[in-house]
Amino acid sequence: MQPPSVFAVAQATLNEAGRLGGIDERALEVLQEPKRINSFRLPLKLEDGSFRVFPAHRVHYNDALGPFRDGTRIRPDLTLDEVKALGIFMTIKHACADIPAGGAKGGIQADMAALSPRDREALVRAYIRHLQPKGPWVDVPGADIGTGEQEMSWMLDEYEQITGEHCPAALNDKPFALGGSLGGEAATGRGVFLVLRAAAGERGMGLEGLTAAVQGFGQVGSELAQQLHDAGARVVAVSDVHGGVFRGDGLDIPALRQQARTHGTIGNFPGTEPIDNDSLLAAEVDVLVPAAVHDVIHEGNAGTVRAKLVVEAANGPVTTAGDALLAERGIPVVPDVIANSGGATVCHFERSQGLSDESWDLERVNRSLERRILAAHAAARDTAAETPGASLRHGAWIHALRKVERAMQLRGWI
Ligand code: NAD
């Protein structure tokens, strides 16, 4: 049997949280599918003289709480199902963090690594020309897998060339020089660190000497590993798509990050043993952090997890069946919609800075991030505690759904 799609898993969480939290059935009905899906095709004449058409999407999931907002994913196997799932995650994430924004997501099905720099730029600019975003009060695209500061700079420039006016608040995840926020790149990893520290602390585990395994050593996983390392924790295993490295006394994270930057991988690092991704998930550690891709902990391997706590840095890394098995075994899971919301939160600050023509210092960004993300974690925990049968994930979704439900009632939608 085919495993459920990532959007089916998101719908299952929505419906279970809705049932447990007594959410109005009309609100749940609205949230079963996105408000609007814009699917389009980008024709492109490539530099080598060939011609390709790239499928693209922008999903507007729900905007009861504010303008649509969030990332643009570019990868060769991108599906609409995945973009819809990310759209509902963003709706919940913004509501959890008390951000007055709705949830959206977009993307292009393309292999950026196979395109020349000129073709990459042409593709990203074509995306904005075809999408024609309407600015900061309607829909604010940002970055995701396959897009970074350079792609967001091209998108901003294309948008401003079309509209004829400067409006940095129309696009998120820009570099600082074009109106981006300080602390933006580290924000998700830092947010995961803050939530992990709080959740571990509540379970009697301090960071000094705490052991952790991190799957995925990209922007999020490597930043988190660095912050854990700096706080005195022992990060004993990390991995990337090719496999991982293990060292019982703790890995030298700054040196590993340097190797990843210079060689593009972490394998064969001196003084470490190799570890594959399955073994990493089963490592005997205090905290396990999946920070790579979705669906990595499932019915088939949740029984092998030996960590005392799982913190979801990736979006959707634990399937519904995996979640149930972990709950049965008494292993708490801090859900993605809380743990990795640091990036969305600093995007909110980025838009605010753009609208007010101001630039916050790093201390203000980090202080505001910490306050918001810890409040979201506490609200999810308290909601779970007062709702019979609810996990921390349900607590987060119920807390968010109540806000979206109220906004839809006040607007007269339901
Ligand atoms: P990234 O591309 O920088 O890094 C991803 C890492 O995962 C790389 O080390 C890659 O080698 C590894 N990886 C890929 N496939 C793998 C596999 N099958 N098994 C093991 N490792 C694998 O991405 P990122 O920005 O660090 O994002 C990681 C996750 O966090 C994604 O799920 C993303 O949706 C989520 N997330 C990211 C942000 C952000 O701000 N970057 C925000 C919220 C959520």
C-alpha cells in the first residue's frame, strides 16, 4: 500500500486536532483544501538554445488572520500535494506564533543545479512575471529549498521593475543590503535550539552534557548543531543526504561546518565513525532532531528510536503512524509548526522593517524571536495538557485553529 501523501498526513492532523479541540466543523471544512491554487507553466528559452516548460504553483491556503505569506520551493520532484501541505503548515505556524499572516507556499518543478546561472535567473524572474504578486498586503513570497538570498534578490528586482516602485516588504528572505533582516539566515536553527532547550529543560535535561543526533546538516541542521555545541551539549551524530558521522564524545561542529562549506559534504571527517541515516535515527541520545526531509520517521522505524525527545526541525519528518508509535512508547515530539517557526517569525520582522523603513539590530531580532517562539511552545504545551488525548502536536494545532476559527467567524465566513 502507498503511504499517505504529505498533504493527506497534514489533513489527518487537522481533522484529529479539530475533533480533540472541538473546532467548528465549518472551520474544518474550509481548511480541508486551499482557498486558491494558482498553477501555471513557465516557458523558457535556455542559454544552450534548447527550450523547456517548467510547471509552477502558488497555493493561497487561508488568509483569515492576514495577508498570505511564505516560501518558494524549487526542486526537480516538486508536487502540488507538497506545496498544499506546506501551505497549511504555514497557516498553522503563523497562528501559533501570533503572527498576523495567512499561510501560502509556492514553487517551481525544476533542477536548479542543472541550469546555468543565467537560466536560473531567467527562471526565477519568469516566476515573478507570471505570478504577478500584489505586494505586502496581499501575498509575500519568501525562500525555501532551492531558493536563497540571490533568488529573492532577483524576485524583488523583477517585482519592482514591473510595479515601478521600491517595496522591500513585498518579498521576504532578502539579503540585508536589499532590506533583509539581520539574523534571518540563522533564525530557523536558532528557533529550534530555543524550543529544544525549553522542552528538554521541562523534562529535567539541561544542555550541559546533553547528547543529540541531527539528521540533515544544511542551513537549519548545521546552525542548530552549532548552537547546541556552543551551549555545552554533545552533538554525537550528524548526517547529510550521503550519510553521516558519529563520535561518542561529541563532534567538532565548527570544523565539520567548515568541511561542509569547502567540500560540500561531511563524510570521512577525521576522528569520526561513519553512520548511515537509519542508524542515526536509532542512536541512543537524549534528543533526536530530524532536520532534513519529510516522512523519515514512520511506522517501520519509529520502534527503533531510542531518544528521550524528538524535535522536528524539518517539515513533516514524522508520519501519523510514526507519531502514534512514538506516543505509545512515551517519546514526546515537539512539532514542526512550533520548532521550525523561527524563520517565519523573522520573516515577519523583515516585513515589518520594510514597511516602517527601519532596520532592527540583531539583539532586538533575537530577543523578539525568543519571546514569540517560547510563548508558542508554552501555549501548545498548555493546550495539550488541558485537552484529553492531545499530544504536543495536537496542542499546537488546536491553539492555532482556535485563532483561525475565531477570525473566520468574525469575518462572517462561517
Ligand atoms: P538545506 O537544503 O540547507 O539542507 C538540507 C540537509 O538535509 C542537507 O544536509 C542535505 O544533504 C540533507 N538531506 C537531504 N535529503 C536527505 C535525506 N533523504 N536524508 C538525510 N539527509 C538529507 O535545507 P534547510 O534549509 O536546512 O531545511 C531543512 C528542513 O527544514 C526542510 O525540511 C525544510 O523544509 C525545513 N525548514 C527550513 C526552514 C529554513 O529557514 N531553512 C524553515 C522551516 C523549515
